[in-house]
Amino acid sequence: MMTGKAGGQDERKERLAQALRDNLRRRKTQARESKEVETPQRPDDARG
């Protein structure tokens, strides 16, 4: 009887860990993209 509960908790933990990893990756890529977008625009703005 206890194996079902423990298995479900392990599954949930694995899903949560995977979701956290995906979120971290998304945040990193978004941060990189936003930096890449901002960097080339700054010299153009300065030139006028």
C-alpha cells in the first residue's frame, strides 16, 4: 500500500525538478536574448 504513495511522491518530485530546470533554462536564454537585443541598439541610439 505504501509503495503507491511513495512512487507518486517521487514522480511529483521528478516532475517538479524537471520543471525548475526548464524554467531556469528559459530564464537564462531570455536573459541572453534580451542582452543581445539591447547591446546593438545602444551604439545606434548614441549616434542619433
